[in-house]
Amino acid sequence: MRQGQQLLLPANPLFIWGSLLAALLLNMLQNMGLWGRAAWVPDVLALVLVFWSVHQPLRVGIGVAFVFGLCMDVHQSGLLGVHAMAYAVLSFLAIAIHRRLLWFSVPLQAAQVLPLFIVCQCIVLVAQMLGGGVFPGFSLFLAPIIESLLWPVVSVLLLVPQRRAPDPDANRPL
């Protein structure tokens, strides 16, 4: 823990699962929205999965990412297992770097999760191309950049319930 960093309360499991379900619903709404399945649209579910895989790796792991990926595959009615495989790899990579990542400030964390989002996007792209899809264009690589730019916003929003009020007293110094 860095000096000056605020001590956090334990994460509420209901909040974790609620945020994951909300991200899944937001992804589904984005796919049905005005821009449809545009290549540049950020994957909010991948962003929230990486966040919880970094902050709560014992609760949100590879299996959870796989199940949410299957839900996205069923929703998009594409190749079954494309998002499941991409999210599982994404979660594995996030868990692999979670101890190191938490030592950095939030903007530096955003720079370090960018390669994870690029890998996820490349896995989806390669799997869809092998399945007979067409190349959507280079705007596809805007999505990981947007996702990493959204990292500070998601970090602030998802850590709000865990923040302690700074009211130390003689009996409770923390």
C-alpha cells in the first residue's frame, strides 16, 4: 500500500455482481443502440471484468469471465466462445499483473491495462476472421484506447462504496 493511499472497506459481493450485471446489460444496450456493433465501441463488460479481476481476484476470476463471455456470445449470436475465450484470457492477464498494478496511480494503471484490452480485441478479431468474418477496419483499435481512457472513471465509480470516511479518533486511528 502506497503512503497516503486511503484504506478501503471490504468489497460488498452484491455490489460486485451488480456492477458486472449492469456492465453486461450496458454492453447489450450498446449493441442494440444507434451505432449497433460498430468496431470502435468500447467493451464496458471487459473493462469492469478487468477492474474486479485486479481488485478482487478471488471473487472474480477466469470462470466468471468465461461465463460472462458466453452471455455476450449468445447475445451477439456470433461464434460461440469467442468472447468467452477473450474474457478468460483478459481475466488471466489481469490477475497475473494485479499485485504490480495496484502500486501505480490510476492514470498509470490505465496505461498498463491498455495492452490487455488490445490483446482481448485481437483475440476476438482473429477468432471472427477464422470463422469467416470480414475485417472491420482499423477503427477496431479505437475501442481499447477508449477503454483505457475510461479506466479512471470506472476506478472512481466502483471504489466509491469502499472508501472510508476520514474521521480518525483516539479509539479508531485508521
